[in-house]
Amino acid sequence: MKKENQRKDKSDPQEEEERIKQRMKTMLKKSHLSEGEETEDLEESLNILKRLYRFIQLFCEGHNRELQNHLREQKTTTGAPIQKDYDFIKKTSFYFYTLIKSVNRDSLDVATQMLDFLIESVQGPCLGNQKAQVEAKMINTCMDFLTFFHDDYYYRKRGFFTDKDRKEADNATTKAMKLLNSLIEANDNEDIIKEMCNTIDFKFLARKVSDEYVNLVTSLKLKPDEMSPEDVTNRLTGDSFTQEVLESFDVYILMATLADRDDRVREALKAFMSEEHEQPIETKALNFMRMNTGNVEIYFEGRLLKIYFPIYPICRNLTEDSQKKLI
């Protein structure tokens, strides 16, 4: 019996992950059922997963660095690593990668909760967890997830038929973009910056920003082809920055942050925003984002960091006296 237990303890981690992967695939296949005990069991399993990930997410609330690190590696009271620690960060990154391959309306809540946990696990920032997620290929996974819902066919293919369902899917992709930004928050690690620059499809991101820019300009009853970014900015109202527009700012801020740290990205962003760019709407969209994005430098843990943020339309209504008092 002891020998058998020893063999189990020394099982190959890759074999363990493969078994988990197969179990998750089986669970996701069952999600297509609409009635019966198996469906009830699946719903219960998904709810348990969601609650568990919410629970460990709360460990990280308030940027609790000690617990953030504890979720990656557990140590004894003397600070020595324990033999059978469990890396929640890398494991969850792998589970999320497996889940999104077959994500549908039934399993989206779990995927969204996983993203919430992964975001909280790195914010603060927690450099060790940022590195762990990059090593687990979360940059690639987030980019894959962002491309899943780019037209009506792919929404319907995965069971998102109603406007409410699609809004929930869009909310999940917004969190994937937020995670990408969080992975480079206050992080000067050259390997992470290089990995992100080499992995991200900047043409896809530029198209994503331009699509939402067209929606924004159209909602203002203007013509995107005829209006300059300055004209659009002057016509903004207090509620113009919807959740979708703010997602586009997240995309632009990611590009701008990487451009500050990588010459190739800086030149690519400059080319996108040039009047000579072959897609004039993309040029207008990115210049609009630039005009409505501010930045501030803060001193954090011995380093000077540039932080970008969207400038809301209401801010332009502040008088100079009000701005001076605020500063």
C-alpha cells in the first residue's frame, strides 16, 4: 500500500494536468444538455467552481502581497518551501486556457470569475504572480479569448443569442484586456515586456479601437469619415464614455504603455496614427484616444512610473480655478 501511495505522489505533473484537461473537456461537452440529472450536476459543479474562485480572489483584495505570494508558493513558518505546494496562479492560467476553448453561455461565469481572480492576484503589483502568469502563456490565452467574439457568427456558435448574453461575453473580454494591462503594471521586467510585444497582434487591437470609435461617433449622430478627432471630442456628452468605449481606452493604454518601453511598438503606434496610414479611420480613432488620455508620473517603490488614464468629458467642463484647487 505504501509503495502504491508513493507512486501516486510521484506522478508526472504533465499527466496530472492532462487528466484535469480531459475532465474539463468532458464537463464542457455536457454543458450542451438542456435537462436531466447530468445538467443539474454540471450547474452545481460550475457554481462550486465560481464560489471557490471568488473565495481565493478575496485573499488578494486590498493588494495583500503576502497572500498573493502564498497562492503561488506555500512555505513553512521558517520560510522554507514545502514539498507539496500548489501553484494556484499557474494552475488557474492553465484551467482558463482549457476552459475558453469550449466556453459557452453556461460556463462563461466561471471564466469571468477566473479572470477576476487572476487580475486581483497580480495587482498591486505582485511581480512574482505577474511572472508566473506570463510563464503560463496568459498573454497568448487572453489574445485568443479577445478574438473569439469578433462577429455575430461566433457569438451564436457559442450560444450567445440575446443582447444580455452578448453583453456578458463582452464584459469577459473587457476583463481579459484589463488582465493584460495588469501584467505590466509597474513592471520593468524586460522578458515580460518582450513576450507581450512579440505576442500581441497590434493590428487587431487597432481595428478593435477603430470599430468602437465608429460606434461612438455614430451614437453622437456624426459621420466618422467627415469628423476630425477634435470635432468629436468637442461634441462629447457626459455619458459618452460607455463600458465599450472605456474598453477601447484600455486597449489604447496598453499600446501606449508598451510603446514607452519598446522601440518597435513605438514606431508601430506612430505609423498607425500617421496621416499616411492606409486605414484613416484607425488613424482618427487612435488620435482620438490620445487626445482623451492623460498620464501622471508617480514614485512607487523607488521607481518613477507613468500611469495612463482616460479623461472623461465632464473634466473638460471644469474651470481653471476648479482645476487649480483640485491640484
